[in-house]
Amino acid sequence: MNARRILLVILFSLSVGLLSVLGFWQLDRAEQKRERYENFLARHQSSELRLEDSVPQVDLKWRKAVLRGSYEDINLLLDNRVYMKQSGYEVLTPFKLNDGNAVLVNRGWVSNRGSRDFVPSISVKPQILEIKGYFGPPPVVGIRFFGHEKAELTEKLGDGIIRIQKIDPSTLGYVSNGESLLKEVLYLEGSQVGALKVDRKLPGSGSEKHEAYATQWFSMAAILAFIGLWNLLRKKAPDE
């Protein structure tokens, strides 16, 4: 075997090895996603928590819950949230429990009617009531349109209505009022008092995407290995 063929064998071997490693990495990612999804289902399908006089010392993420208390008279409008190709806001309102804790409730989406000057009517009558939903992390940052990079992160639009660009400690300070605000957000069911446009889809596992990527990497490795073996075993031409 001449030096040229030795070099080709080395290159093909390294390439096949790299593609195979990428395939196994994608399979590992798929398994991680499946485990995460199974954990999500176990939490989401477990019995409802009742939060009224105290907050249980458990991980609240993805747990269904019933809260008893009252909405407060302040609302955060998370900017640049698009639904059915319409611009609008996600509305988040603190809900005060009897023990002094407050939960930020995601009440759903509301349109801005195509104008940033329009202030939607989103107030809720102050009263003691029960609401249902599930806990989850705060919504991710809204879409930033070109030209708004330097826009104020918080803008007061009216009494108790504040437009925000993202949810962080500085914006949450507007709704805490000295109370202890839970880090998880309650995503309100559409049939509950205070709900706006609620059209949420529960997340899937996402493992299928990584399995498809793994299949692609393994297929490329197999094809490259076949080409390499064919070049190695084919009959040597007289002038080679």
C-alpha cells in the first residue's frame, strides 16, 4: 500500500469516526430530552396543589395548582408577543395569597390593535376567588423589532399598567410591593376569572429531532465508510 492510500485510509477513518461520534451525541441528546419530558409529564399529571395559606416546600415547576386569593391592581404587558400574525402583549398580574406571598399569573394574550399607543382594558375586579393553572418558568423575552434596541425596558401606560420588554428583577420590582414573589409563573387556564386569550400548547419531548439528526450522521458515516472500502479494495490500475 503506497503513501497515498495510507493517507486516504487515515482520512476516511477519522471522518467516519467523527460522524459516528456526532450520531451517538445526538442519540444521547434524544435520551436527555425523553427523560426531561417524562419528568414534565409526571409533574403535570400529578394531583393539583392548593395554595392558599402557605406555599408547599416542593418544586412547583409544571405542577397544576389551585390558588385562593385576589388579583392586585397592577399589570405587566410583555411587549411584542405575536398571535395569529397580530401584535400584542402577554399580560402578567400578581395574585396575592393569604400568607402574603404573591404569584405572577400569566393571563394570556391581548391585542394592541396595531398601535403602541393603544392601552387594552385588562383590569380584574378585586375579590377573593380561586383560579386554576399550572406553574412554569417566566415567558422568554419578546421579539425585538428593528429600531427598538434602545427602547425603555419599562414604560408606564396608565394607572397600574406597565409595558415591559423582558421579565427580570428590575421589572418584577414593580409588582412585588414588598411581598415575596414566587419565582415560577402560574399559566392561567382559559376558563378562569381574569383569563384573556389563552391558546397554549404543552411541550413535546423534542427527541424525534435528535433521532433524525443521528440517523443522518450515521448514514453519512456508512456512505463514507463504503466509499473508503471501495477505494481501498478496488483493483489497482496499472498506472497507480
